[in-house]
Amino acid sequence: MTLAGRFFLALIACWCFTVSASAQVAVPPLTARVTDLTGTLTVEQKAALEKMLQTFEQRKGSQLAVLMVPTTRPEAIEQFSIRVAEQWKIGRKGVDDGAILVVALKDRELRVEVGYGLEGALTDATANRIIEEIIVPRFKQGDFYGGITAGMDRMMRVIDGEPLPEPAARGADGRGDVGDFFPALLIAALVLGGLLRAVLGRFFGAVATGGAVGLLAWALAGMIAAVIAGAIAFFFTLLGGGMGALGGRSHRGGWSSGGFGGGGASGRW
């Protein structure tokens, strides 16, 4: 084959790869434990599921999530689900105790994707039984909320039998961890820091910003959080922090950085 022919084939291959990649269903950002892009679940149902998963996480530490999409085509649900897992990275860092239930409504397919740390309890065979015996029968009756709720409940019961590290302790006064309120504190530091630094100067503006953000953190998450947040806001303002200093990074709220390796099971209804 001539050099020109090889170059032409390479261009064709690149074009096919680009078309294939652009045709993939986009993975939605992780903003909640329950994401329904199909409009199947009511507001009340999503709220109930969200509360159920949040309560389990606070008690056990493991992070579970649900994603409903119209379709994963042209990808198989297994490929799409691992992309979701790799992007969302739910589960605690180093523990890898996350699991995701993905439902493709029009494809009539679903998958349970399991993090490394749960594969000893939520095995492929166990995940398959949960799908076939608990979720699918309800889905066949059109009861998607019931199927998801029952399936997640059984997954939580299975995970309860797995020895995992205790969840991070709440404050002694019952308030949350500073990470839960990081976005609000960051915005406060950015806005107040810019205003107070312009009015009071670099140092005194930083002091005032640190004090204000510290008070806000104390009200939300307790004394330790106040000290940490106040110090960060002080140095952030003192060093001239601003939107550009963030370097385009995003914060994922209380979600961690769990690892997934393709464990789990798929099914149809």
C-alpha cells in the first residue's frame, strides 16, 4: 500500500473514532444520589430514595447512587455504566465502597456497578440475584420506584454484612463536616474576600474575611470547622485568591473518590 493510501486509511479511522465518541451518551454530572433523566420518578419518590441512601451512608459509610437514562445506545449498558463509575467515583477513597444502579428505560436494561471494596459482599452472583429476583419482576409490572427501592434495600442489607471502616464522625454537637458546606464557604470567601480586601486592604481584609467565614462555618459545622475554614479564607484572601486561583477545579460535595473495576451484573425486563 502506498504512503498516500495509508494516510487516507488513517484519516478514515480517526473520523470513525470521532463519530463514535461523539455519539456516546453523555454522563450527567453527579449532583445527587438519585438522578432521573427519564422523568419516571416523581419528586416525592426521588426525595424518599435520596433520604434512604443518605441515611445509609451516614450509618454505614458506603455511598450508593441511582441513575436513570432513556438509553445508553450505541454503547452497551456495561460500557456506559463503567464510564459513569469512573466519572462519578462514588465511595470513600481507599475503601472503594460505592455502588451504582443504572437503568436504561427504553432499552429495558439495567446494571449494578460495584466498587472494589464491596466486591467481597456484593458479588457478581449476588448482584445478579438482586436484579433478577427483586428488581426485574417489579419493573415488568411498571413499578420502577418499587423495583429501585426494593433493590437498593437488598443491596444495603448485603453491604451491612461487610466489615467496613466506620463513617466519618459528625461533630460533637451533631453538626456536619466542613466538607458538606464547602461550596457555600468557598463562595463566601470569594465574595467577602474581594469586597473586604478592596475596602480594608490586603491584611485587614483577610482578617475580616477569615473571621466572617469562620463564624459561618461554626454555625454550620462546629468549632473545628470554624478554625479550618477561617484559616483557609484568611490565607486565600491574603494571597490574592480569586476565581482564577481555582484553576478550573470543581468540587464534588460530599462524594469521595472510590474505585471501580467492572464488578457487578446486568439484566433485562
